[in-house]
Amino acid sequence: MATPSSPQIGRLRRDIVVLGASAGGVLALLALLALAKTLPADFAAPIFIVLHVAPNLPSLMPELLNAVSALPARHPHNGEVVRPGVIYLAPPDHHLLLEDDRVLVTRGSKENRLRPSIDALFRSAACTYGPRVLGVLLTGYLDDGASGL
């Protein structure tokens, strides 16, 4: 049975949330995660985000998200174990993938001319977590995210 802090749709428990946004979706992402201040401290789902950012510049997104969200946000390390209630952001020029309860941070081939790719995250989440995934596509560049969702 799902706990009060488990995200749910209908009767299906959602153990993981994946979000995708193009560079134009920064404000939408910040507004959405500002709502996370109302989530309980023991929120059970990790949140994974791919945001299209410049590949050659450092990302300030973890700091921006930490300013609006009660959940900690950061760029993960390759092979890191997934923890509940943490917001993981794809680092610039790296795909963010999921495999067995671990985060993979890779510089694989570009998809839809992009790295990180929203589709790559969504696809790996679906393969790893199946119906326990809640996916949200805020904005996208061309069609990145559409097939993965």
C-alpha cells in the first residue's frame, strides 16, 4: 500500500519522477519545483531532470532549484545509488540514465542532436521502473522527450 508521501495516480504507486524541459523551460521547471516545498520531508520518490543547457558552460541549476525546493538538488556521479527525495539533474553535455537503482552519467551519442537527451532519460526510466514512473514533459526542443514519454 502506498504511503501518504508516495506520488500516486489512481491506484498505481509512483516510485520515481522524471522531468524534461528545453532551455526555454527553466521558469516552468522552477515554478513546478517550488511546489515541492509542500512535499513531506520523507517524500518517497527521487526526481530526475534533463534540461537542455549549453554543453560548455557550468550549470547553476542545482543552486537555483535548491533555492526554491525543499528537496536537495544536485548533479549525480556515475554509478551513484538512487536515493528517495533527491532531485538529480543531468550535468551539461551528459546523458542521465537509470539502471538497476543506479544513476548513469554518460557522454554517449547525441539523440535528437542533443546531449543530454530527454528521450534517453525517459526510456531508461521506463525500462528500469516500468509502470512505477511518472513522466512530465514541460517543454522540448523539436521532439526530444515525445517518444521517450
